[in-house]
Amino acid sequence: MKKILISALTLFSLNTTMAFAEDNSAEALLHQMNEASQHLNYELSYILIKKNSIEPLLYRHARSDDKQLAHLIYLSGPVREVIRRGDEISYIEPGIEPFTIESGNLVAPTIPLLNSNVDKLKDFYDFIPVGRAREAGSACQVLRVVPKDGQRYSYVLWVDEKSKLPLRADLVDRDGEVLEQYRTISFSINEQIAQAMSGLNQVKLPEVLSLPKGQVTDSFWSVGWIPSGFEPKELNRYRMNNTDRMVESQMYSDGLFNFSIYVSDSDDLSLKGQLVRQGRRTLHSFVRGSHEISVIGDIPPATAKRIAQSVTFVKVESTTP
């Protein structure tokens, strides 16, 4: 009996050690991917596949004088580009004047986790190795990035074994449905990319916008529950052009996904109760008393609903100054 007990404990210890080693290998792979994506000179041609659309894109990245240069080009439709020079991001969109803001991240359809803080994400996500596969003709290690709380979406990542660049990312909901895919068609890594992209330093782009700091510090509402890891950003107050309603909004981010809460006085145009998901984006809106509450973001419908229902009002007053 004693031998059986010792054997069982040994087997349990071995399995635990192997599981820990696998978790560590997945985390190490994400660190290598993050390092490679920020320091290599490379080009990725990929497609973003959504339920009703396919978007072809080209992303180039290089290091120049210890500064990151990046150029994202939309390959179909009107000319659209995003250019990064260090911490300055320039957006060229049809129908609006080009503009530049100071930021560390592109607000654009780049392959996920290119510039994510892995050490922060590991507090709220499990990194699980899945095995090996091929993508864009290259052998890849496959891993899952799964929320510990089940309150947000997951990613399945294909990471090139040689370069450590991400070649594919599937966004998956809690039922296993793939909401969107980033799939690389071809890629290259060479110094010629750095030489070609060095010309971005001489391109005349709009001056960095001086964005005003938010003046709103206190609000008449508060949110009682959000998933762990989501941190509030600046609180804003503005008037909507079409309805003249005053709205307060606050964005929350965990470094991988974002959502925003909007609170305003209700009127005849208010959505009395709506819960809609389109791809990764969820909208939940309802009226409580004299206020309309809306949650919009890259979170599951059940999570958006729970967040919205937790909003309470500190004092009864109109949002109109």
C-alpha cells in the first residue's frame, strides 16, 4: 500500500511539473514573439477575415536609431494608411484630414499581441500550448491565450518557430466560435526592409495633435463591477451633435481588449433595451430611471450586460451643465 501511495505521489508531482513547464514554455514563447515583433525588420502580408468581409493588409516594421518604424497599408478600397515613427502615430483616412497623435500603439487591425505586456496579461490570462502546425508555409508553435475568469474572449496564436513572429491569430468566444481571423499569406525578414522604411523619417506628416486633458474628475455615476485587470482611462464629457444630449464616457482596457461605458439623460431616441453582438463588438443599452446606460466594446454580451447592470447613480442630477 505504501509503494502504491509513493508511486501515485510521484506521478502527481511529475504531471504537475510537466504542466508547469508547459505553462512556462507558452509564456516564454509569447515573450519571444513580443521581442521579435518589436526588434526584427520584417514584412507581413495577411488577411483579416470577419463574418461578412475579408480585408487584405500589409504591415512593415523596422528599427531605426533604436526607434520603431511601422507602416500599415489597407490593400483594397480607398487609400488608408497608418504610420508609426517612434511614439508618433499618423492616420491617413479617406474623407478626413490626416492627423498625428502621440501613442505607443496603433489603433488599427494589426495581428494581436504584437506590442502587449505579457507580464501584465499573465495575471488575467492562462497561456496554454496546443502543439505544432503550419501557417504561411512555415512550422509554427500554437498556443491559446485564455481568460482566467471566462468573462472575455480568447485568442489562438500561431507563432513561427524560427522568427517567433505571429503568423495567425483566431479570436474565439466562450462557445468556441471563431469571430475573426488574422492569417498571414507571406512574410519576409531582411535588412532591405529597414533601408526602405528609413525614408519614413523624411516624409512630411501632420504635426502631433495637442489633445486637451480631460476636465471631468467627478461623475454622478459609478460602475460596481468590471472584470479583473480592466483599468479605467480618462473620463470624458461631451455633447452629441445629432441629439444635443450631454454624454459621459469612460474607456476601460486590460491591454488586450477594450470597452467603454456611456451614460446620458434618456429621451425619445434612447434605446429602451438592446443587446447586439456583431463579430467581436458588443452593444448593450438600456434605460434606468431618467438615464440611458450603454456598454460598447470587445467583450461577450453577458459581460457587457453585467457591467451595465452594475452602474449606479451617486446623486440624482442631469448631465446638462
